Amino acid sequence: MSSSPIPTRVVLLTGPSGSGKSSLAARTGLPVLRLDDFYKEGDDPSLPQVAGSTDIDWDSPLSWDADAAVAAIEELCRTGRTTVPVYSIATSSRVDKERLDIERTPLFVAEGIFAADIVARCQSLGVLADAICLRGRPATTFRRRLARDLREGRKSVPFLLRRGWRLMRAEPGIVARQAALGAHPCGKEEALGRLAAAAAGRCVKARSATA
């Protein structure tokens, strides 16, 4: 008698911008879904603004298409493939789309700063293996984020400095919010351990957002 196929599940990897999510996801060797590719485009009238400023608040979940991200995760878990947008942060636009095919891989990582916002939805769909929030020192995150954003020319220098200073001060609250939504806050080594456990089939369930 053949055993039933192992369902594909997802590890949601979140954390403040610059916390090292992308590099950690790459270290796992697992397929990765980039949740930042589901940002709304710059001309979307629903984009939020930073209070007291004309800057768009790209760190608000309202700047992101959660429905499309969840639909992509569900399709990957069900069929092993989906079509995802290719987003340019520098131009705030979707510049292309691509096919992501994970074949029969039983686990993949979906990483992005808004991953915690879909923990409950992935739990209800029965596809969540774990949810992890990377945390570290705010000053270190600030330096790493600024160096990356300048290197990639993501936005203007004044915008990046304003955003970086704001996020450094807000970082403890960002981590606390993501934890409240069900993502386990930890450093990189613990995160790698949890990812290894999930890959081995020992799924560590995230805390319920209402617990």
C-alpha cells in the first residue's frame, strides 16, 4: 500500500526590513517566494502615506497585496507552481511576471516584511509549517538596510535616510507586532534550526494570533 503524498507547506519568514530574511532564506536551499514582489504599484490610489509627510508608507501592510500573496502560496501548495509578479522597488512598479515552479518540494519559504500579516490565513488553509520573525540589534539592521538600499538604488537618498531613522526607532514595536500576529521572534541560528525541523517534517506550529 503506497503512502499518501506529503502536502506542500510554507514557512513564513518575516522581520524588520534589513534583518537578513533574504540571505537566510537563500541559505536553506529551499524554494523561495519573494513576498515583496506583491507590493502595490506607485500609482495605486489606496497607498498609505507616512503621517505628517508626503512620503508613501511602504512599511504599512496597506501598501501590499495580501490577497494575491495568499493566492500564490495556496496555488504553490496545491499544484507546485504559480505565476508571480516581478516588482521593481526603484520604480514602484511591476515590470514583469515569472513562473515559479517548486515541483514536488514538500516545503518552501515565503519571505517578506509583511509575512506575519498572513499567518492566520495560512493556518486556516492548513498550509503553514512555521512562522518566524528575524530580530537583531536595531542599529545593525539600520546599517545593513541602508547599505543594501543605496547599493540597489531603491529610492532617493533623503527618502532612505528618513525611512531608516523612522524604522530604527520603531523596530522593537515592529517585532512585537509580528510576534503578536503569530511569528516566532528569534535570531538567525534559532531560525535555521526551526527551518531545518520544518524541512524534516517536524512542523513547529506558529502561535495563534488570538492566543
